[in-house]
Amino acid sequence: MKNNPQAQFAIEAVCKGAQLAQQIQDEIGASSITKSDRSPVTMADFAVQAFIGAQFEKYFPNELLVGEEEISFFEGSHGEIVLKKVVDFVRRYFPKADSEAVRSWVHRGASEPAERFWTLDPIDGTKGYLRGEQYAVALALVEKGEVQIGALGCPHLTPEGRPQKRGSGAVFVAVRGEGAWGTSLQKMKQLHRLSVSDCADPKRACLLRSVEKSHTDVERIDRLLEALGTSVEPIFMDSQAKYAVLAAGGGDFLIRFPSLSRAAGQMQIWDHAAGGLIIEEAGGRITDIDGKPLDFTTGRLLLRNRGILATNRHLHDVLLEAIQKILP
Ligand code: AMP
Ligand code: MG
């Protein structure tokens, strides 16, 4: 990992990206602007995508980046105001940045997925960010449909994967075949090896759940917990911070039933790529709710997968079986 320039790049990118997001929140508070699909977005989503786009331009100009945010948002007078503010923040790292440069850095994320590409969610869990709760900057390298490197910047977690409101925050990184680690967002000196829990009893298993009810099918999750006889209180948390906590053994499983609100419960690749590899490299398993591996060859959406099940591995088969019984 230490001699892997791409992994070092990913750590640095999500680390600085997460610090920038935190700075923006500390200085102006988080306020949302609404995208055309009605989902919320913030100044930080654009600033972080611009910053990481600029890092690609500087260090790996030939790599493809598939990012969540689009420059079409900057159109019109309101968009121009947003762009101006984004430029001010990006100048912290790139003092010579201007509107044109910021536009082009954000636009780097407009690449289409190919045989090899990176995928970025500049702020995963925007609603958590708006509430001052968990969110993550998520970056992953995908090759031939398989995630090879995953990195998450999580300002409200410790390197051991424990929630912490005011602390240094953490970066989590995994390289396929090599393992997964957590380290402090501020110092990045000591790497802490991540390892999932060993709970094998669904009755004693702790579920990591989305805070936002509209992102999944909550009724079905409740029915699953009832069928399993799970007595442990779930942990509610936004974003792929959940994936880092699972990888660190702070919870035993997470599940996303296709939500009823988004067309056919569609899932975006950047919401699962980085965190999924971190779980696997910490000894866990991630599939869809039918037990199929996540297939990253279908563009920006996971078109061949239905929902997500990620566990500490020990619970996976028993959960898949329980899920099949409550599906239509
Ligand atoms: P979580 O906090 O785990 O619910 O995950 C947050 C992510 O869920 C966001 O980054 C969104 O991209 C994604 N998301 C939002 N709405 C939906 C939906 N209806 N179905 C699936 N994912 C969604
Ligand atoms: Mg997201």
C-alpha cells in the first residue's frame, strides 16, 4: 500500500477533500441548493469535486473520473453565484483558480465509465452533512468491473471507526488483495488495520441503517429484523461512513432494500464502490440482496444489482436466506 502511488493519491485526495468540506461547514454552515432531481447539493459537493478533479489534472491527467456532480448546475444567474463561492473555497488549495478552471475540474467527473476509471462521490450523505452528522468523501478505482482501490474521508469517525462529533476525523483505505486500514485525517501517521466483527448470531447482530427513510424500504427492513428476532438496537447513520464502521467491527451488517422513491430503486456506483472494497478487505462480504456480486460494468448505475447486503461474512448466508423469505 505504501508503495502504491494510486492508493497514496486516493488517501490524499479524500483527506484534503474531507477537510475542505469540513472547513466550508465550519465557516458558512451547510445550506442546500436543490438539483433538478430534487436531491440536495451543497457548495461543498462542488468544491470537493473541483478540488479532486484538479488533483487528477495535476497527478494523473490521463485517468477517467466519473463523479456525481455536473457543471450544468452552474448555468443561470443562481448557478453563477454558486460557482463564484466555490471558486473562493477552491482557492484555499489552488490560489490561482478561477471560474473557468473550477468549471473544468468539476467537468472532469463527466467521463463515462470504461474498462478503467475512478468514481467519486464528493459528499456522500449530503443530508447527513446538512444535519452536521455523518458523511463521507468517497473515491474508488474500478478496473474491468472490479473495485481495486477504495478510499473514504470521514470527518466524524475515529480511525477505529467510532462516531465522534468533534475530533480529527478519519480516512479509510483498501487495496484489493492487501487489506483495509484507517488513519487520522489530520496526521495520517499510524495505520490501523480494519477487521470486521465475529458475530455469527443474527439475534445479537447490530444493523447499520440509513437515517433517511426515503433511501430504502424501511418497512421491509423492520420485517427482516422481526423475522430474525434481532434484539440489538440498530445504529442509524448516513453515507458510506456505515461501511467504514462495519469494516472496523462497529456493527455487523447493513442492508439496502430497493427504495420505493427512486426509479426501480436504482443505485449509483459511487455510493458503494469505495466502501464495498473496504468491507471486503476487512474480511466482510458485500453482495446485492439476491447474493450477486456488485457489477460495476453497467455504467453510472448498478443496473444488474438489486439492493445491497454487506456483512461481517459470518452472517451473510443466513441473512440472504432470511431476505429471500420476505421478498415478493
Ligand atoms: P444513505 O445515507 O446510506 O442512505 O446513503 C446516502 C446515499 O444514498 C446518497 O449519496 C444518495 O446518492 C443515495 N440515495 C438517495 N436516494 C436514494 C434512493 N432512493 N435509493 C437509493 N439510494 C439513494
Ligand atoms: Mg452519495
